Amino acid sequence: MLDVRSAMRRSAQFHEDLTAVVSGDRQLTYGEAWQRGLRLANALVALGLQPGDRLAVLEDNSLEAADFYVGSVAANLVRVPLYRRNSPEAHLHMLKGAQCKAVVVSEEYASELEPVAEQLDGLQVIVRDAGYEDWLASFPDTDPDPAVDLDDVFIIRHSAGTVGTAKGIAYTHRAWMNTTRDWFYMLPPVELGDKCLHVGPISHGSGYLFLPVWLAGGCNILDRKFDAGDLIARIQRDEIGWFFAVPTMIADIVESVGGKPQTLPSLKAVMISAAPIAAKTALAAHDVFGDTLFQMYGQTEAVPVSFMGPKEWFSGGPDSPTIRAAGRVMPFAELDIRDPDNNPLPIGEEGEIAIRCDGQMTGIWGDPELSERRLRDGWVLTGDIGKLDQRGYLYVVDRVDDMIVSGGFNIWPAELEQAIQTLPDVREAVAFGVPHDKWGETPHAVVVTQSGADLDEDTVIATCARLLGSYKKPTSVELRDQPLRRSPVGKIQRKVLREPYWAGEERRVRGS
């Protein structure tokens, strides 16, 4: 097996004159992109960085983001993406935890790192300002050609921090190449010159498509921002073959075209992942995009694990169980449902999802105790609750830590959200537990309605009671007409919405 560096260099050699990267009105061939990456690699080496050192980055998608990707690989430095809209404290946590020697930051975000850099002695901050091009050109494009072992760390990606602070997830070159293979194992093949549009940052989910497209001689198009209103026209105009999206992005695109079918002859695959997608949204998206929708389940810690394409997903009609599935266990992956004592459960029973695949983390960076808790005999304990059916389809119920315990009953927010989504006037819904004097905690729902909707709190509560049982219905409902707050990659931030209700409480759970 090749390491990432060798594989990227070979592709640059074989596809030298093909277009590799496009951003706005700028584009680079493979030869030009690799050359710029070598210049950046030599610049980083000149700053004293050595193979294996951790190098952070804070940026939007851009041509310079491709420089960083290629340059860090060429110098065998460990990439540590920072996340836009994170607080300075979160940046500090990631930089300090990964023991970063330097950070590259685009000029517009430089001010976010100023207070952080003051707290980290020796951290070199490289600001990509107006002088970047001249600075880059001042370094040679010779190949530093460092030795790379397949078990060298390639990247440290941080989890979303669902419990406490974000955790650094370390991937080796071996694991990342396996992940690259498995991401595209069940997708249509990339042909020379095919285009992949990145509307989400390549530091997150969309970045999993960057390397496989590069290795196959395709073109990565890097957009700074996601624009739902322009995306369909963009696909048609630029003959896009692939793009990655989280479910909220899909819902926004569907709304922008009024749910009407679109003519998209170039589109091969829409890769949907990172959060559960509501059945209503999936069916509406199928009307818009046709048989181009693919869904995958995995985590930052291990990915991909389950997968399905449009024929599996939609061929059974709107009442098929697979409409609500998260895919079928992949040939190169293993998946168990475990009880609280880490014992496998029978098919059909709910428990914690445990996964194992070739493309998974080596551990939590700098935290052997947490690594031991999350990795059991080589299996990753996900913290997700799910079940498998007889055909190997996975159904994700919710997160262990999101469960609502009300009067001794366990209630999963996701099942409430799915019930609410059956109402025609609902655009988005999120449910979570809030304190209650009698029951300890009780479900509360925040519902975003469609424009001009005629929906009230009683209808939402009655629908949940009818579909799930009275004890699971929300005690209160907040109706809104504006979209819910989302993370930088488009996920609805359930915990952020939940937090104000627990202000003043010592813990985020409460007994009855």
C-alpha cells in the first residue's frame, strides 16, 4: 500500500496537465498544485518544522487550502484542522492538546488566534495575507522527499465534543488510505476530469472526498460558502459529478427549488452523512435529485461503516423500513450492537453501536485513558444507540448522552424529532430534555415551520402522543419561523439549544 504522500505525488505526475483544483475564477493543474505544495513544504521546513510535527490550520475552502493540504503532506507534517466559528478557548484546547508547533491562518481569521498564540510559547503563526503569493514563490519547488511510514500519523481530526471538550482523533497514513478506498467503494467511479464540488469545508466531512478525487484524476472545486439557492444552477453550469452534504443542507436545497425534480445529467452522487436524515427530507430529496443519493454512517473515530445507494434506499417506496435506515454494514467493516456490559446483543435489539474497520483511529491523541474507554479490543464504542435488522441494515436511534430520562422512562430525542417531522408544516425539529420538578426532566421541542404554516403546540404534542405514546410526548413546544442555529458544517446544535434551560443546574441530568 502507498502512503498518502506517495499516492498524491504519483497522481500529480500522471495527471500533470489536468485541472486539479478550482476556487472562484482561479484554477490549478495537477502539476501546478503539486509545485505550489512543494514550495509551501520547503517554507515550513525552513521554519524548523520536521516530519511528524503537528501543523494546524484555520481557513475557508480556497486555492490556498489546497496548498496547505498538499504542502503538509509533502513535508510529512500532521494536519490539525481548526474549526471556523469556534471560540478562542476551543482553538487553544485543540492547539495545546495536539502540541502544534505552528498554525497557518487565513487573514480574515487571524484575529481569532491572536489571544491564543499569546498563551502558547513557541507557537509559530503563519498568516496568509496579501504577501502570501510572493512569500510562497520565494521558496524552491524541489521535493524535500521525507521518509514516510504507513504508520506515521497523517491527520488529527477533532470530534465535535459531544461530551465535554473536543477530542483529537489520530489517523495514520495506512488508515487514511483505507478510508479513502472505502468511501468510494460503493459510489460511482471517478473518471478523468470529473468534478467534485466542496460546499462544506474540507476540514470536515467533505474533505473525505478530496483525496479519492485527487488520486483518480478528478477536479476538486472549493467553494468558500454553501449557497442553497445557487447550488442546482451551479451543478448544471459546471457539470458537477459529486458533492457532500449534511441533511440540513439537503433540506435547504429542496426548499430552494420548491421540491421540484431537477435535470442534472452530470450528477453521479450526492453523499449524505454526518447526522441522521429525516424520512420526509430523504423522500423530498429523491424527488429533486433522482437516483443520485447515497447515505453513509460512521464517526470521526471510524468511517465508513454502513452505506447504501438509491436503489436500496428508495426502491421499497415511502413506507419501506430502509427509508429510515443509515445504510447496510459494508464488506470491509464490522458492526455490533452492545449492551451496557459490552456484550453483543441479538439482531433487532437496541444498544450501543460498536464498530471496527480498516480506516479508524489509532486512539485519542494524548489521552490513553479515554482511548482505552473508547477502544475495546480494537472496536470503537460510538456512543450512538442503534439496532440491526435481519438484512444488515443499521437504524440509529440516538446518542447515549442525549437520552431523556423522564419519570424513569427513557426517551430518545431522535424519535420525537422524526414524529414531529411527519407533520406537513414542519421544516426542522429538535427535541431535548429540560428540568421538571416532578419528572426530573421532560421533553421539550423546538419546531421551525414552513412559511405561512398553520401549526400550533397542541397539534405537535398530540401527534407525538399518537405516534409514540403519551409518556413520550413533549411537555412544551416552541414554534419558530427562522432556521435553527447550526454548526460550521450545517449540523443543528441540539446541545447549544438545550443549554439555557439548564442554567443554574449542577448537572445536565436531573432525577425525579
